[in-house]
Amino acid sequence: MNARGRSGSGPDTPIELSPEARARLRALRSMGLDDDRDDFAADAGERDDLADVPGGVRLQKVLAGAGVGSRRHCEELIGAGRVEVDGQVVRRFGARVDPEHQIIRVDGKRIPARQDIVYLAFNKPRGVLTAMSDDRGRKTIVDFLGDRAERLFHVGRLDYDTEGLMLLTNDGELAHRLAHPSYEVAKTYWAEVPGPVPRDLGRRLQAGVELEDGVAVADKFRVLEQSGNRAMVEITLHEGRKHIVRRMLAEVGHPVSRLLRTTVGPIKLGTLRPGATRDLTTKEIGELYAAVGL
């Protein structure tokens, strides 16, 4: 089963249909027309003019397969006018679409309609190479993925000694945009550094630190905890130059002894254990699409 099939996560807002629409929906179901309602429009008889794709898949089936919710829940979303195909609101339950090429959105957020696309969060352990193979025999990401048929891309990189959240997918366009600096996808890290941390360190990092390849700027900074000569800090930035967090903190006198990435854009590491993967939810995938303008 793929990521969408497992997630089962639907929109949080309750669906409220008009009494007339619910009555028509009940009548159709009582007549056994669940699979043939091309002419039914759930909202006061309103219709759309979307042309059906020959040989396409029924819209509610695509939504359910993407993990938006049960088929009946998806029908209610369609009837409530909350589903768009290629930018057009569709209210026909029987509308046939092409999930391979058409863009489908629920409440304005794109859904992962293709069933062959995989989206994973991975907690990379320390001492693992961000690569799919290594001629020196070092552990790589592949060693933790099991026997998967898909050819996955890692979105960006983490240093060999850096641990934490990585995204893996075979959605090439999304992976490219997430990794490209022009889309400025923020990433957050926890870093263990020597303490005590001066009060003005955050201000200095957010003002910009001069490195050999240009100024690096932190978006956010805070001290999580400190005791004696040890401190744990959190830093957020949207650029991805090599070793950028380590170099910034070393430059201001706080070299990193341990580094953990906790977020990539809207995706959080959470309680995912080192070496483990999990499927992203439909909501998370929609948020990633939105973050890079897809």
C-alpha cells in the first residue's frame, strides 16, 4: 500500500451539505447509483463544464485513493464545491479525470493523485552517507529503505555526521524545487555547542555572519537549554550551502559537536526514531506542494 492509502487524513473542516443536496444524495444511493452519477450535481443542481477524460478515473475514486478520506467523504467534498481539477471546481460525482496529468486540489491544496509516487520522511542516523551507494562500503540511505521497487531521490543532503530529517521521493519536480535555493524552503536544526551562550548571539546570527563564500543569515535562533559548558540551540535558515550551520556557529565561537535537523519546510521530524521512515500524510504533501508553488 502506498503513502496515500495509509494516511487516511482528510480535511479538518466538517462538511455541511444543504438539506436538498443530502436528500438527492440519499435518493441516488437508495437507487443503487453510487457508481453512475455523471449527471448529478450536489449543490442545488449546479453543474460544471469539465470535459471527462476518455478512459479516465472517477474523481471520488482518485480522492479516496490519495488518502483524502472514505469514498462517501470524498463525494461530500465534491458536492460542497471543495474540489478543483486544473483550476476548475467540479461538482459531478462521476467526473472522469486523468490523475497522471491533471492537477487536483482540495480546499486549494494539491493532492498526490498519482499512485506510483512515494513521499517519505527519514530520520538519518549519524554516520550515514547521504547517497544511494558508496564505493567505500560506508552505510548509505539505501541500507535503511528495505526492498523498495521505486527509484527514490533524497531531497538535499545532510552531512555524514549530521542526523535528522530527510525527505525521500520519486517526484522529481517536487524534489528539485524543495532543494533549489530560489524557493527558500526553511530548515530547522538543533545544535549542541559549548556554553554559555551570550545573549546577543541570536541577534548576530540574524544580522548575518561573514563566511569565506559570502554572508550567511539565520531566520530564527533560540537557546533551548544550557548547563555549565554545554548548550543546545535551535537555528532556522532557508539556504543550503555545504556545512552552513556548522560554519556559522563555528565562526561566532560556538563549534557544533552534534547537529540534528528537525524540520524541512512544513514537515517535522517528530518522534520518528533514527533509521526509520514514515509515509507523509496527504496534508503534509499538499503543504510541500504549496511551499514550492506547485
